[in-house]
Amino acid sequence: MKMKKRIFDAVFMIVSAIILVLLLEYGLLEKYIGFSLIPILIAYQLGQYSERRFKK
């Protein structure tokens, strides 16, 4: 179970980084750079909640 969580965390970080780099390349982050971390923080909190909720 621990390995699945590490793999999921690694995949999530890579996908998030790719999305942020693409948004940066297209110039969409220049105005809204402060809001770019909000989806990452939301996903992190949902992951923490689901881990507590479904842990058995």
C-alpha cells in the first residue's frame, strides 16, 4: 500500500509540473501566478482526507 501511495504522489507531482510548465510557456501564468498553486493544494487536501477516511 505504501508503494502505491508513493507512485501516485510521484505521478501527481510530474503531471502538475507539466501542466504548470505548459501554462507558463503559453503565457497564461503571468497575470495569475498567485493562483497557480490553488489546484495543487486542493488536490493535496483531498488526498489527505481520502487517506484518513478510507484507511482501514
